[in-house]
Amino acid sequence: MLRLADLAFGDIGALLARFGLELAAVPDGAPIPGSYWGAPESGIVYRFDERV
């Protein structure tokens, strides 16, 4: 399994930005917003943007 922490944060952020997504880091040990299973799973938070 490849973990996001093993990759360059900026590279992943740039990849996601191409799809209109934003990568946000949380401090080690902090709860991950939008995570169903908890650490180390990622969280997905949907934000409606009226400008779209």
C-alpha cells in the first residue's frame, strides 16, 4: 500500500487541483475531517461552491 505521506505533498496537491479538488493537511494525531474509518484513512469533505 502506498501512503500519501510517502509522496510529495505539492505533487499530490497539483494532481488533485487539475480535477478541482484541494488537498489539506491535518497535524499528526489530529482527527481527520470527513474520515469514516479514522486514521490513517483519508477524509473527503464536500463544499458547495456557488461560483461554479
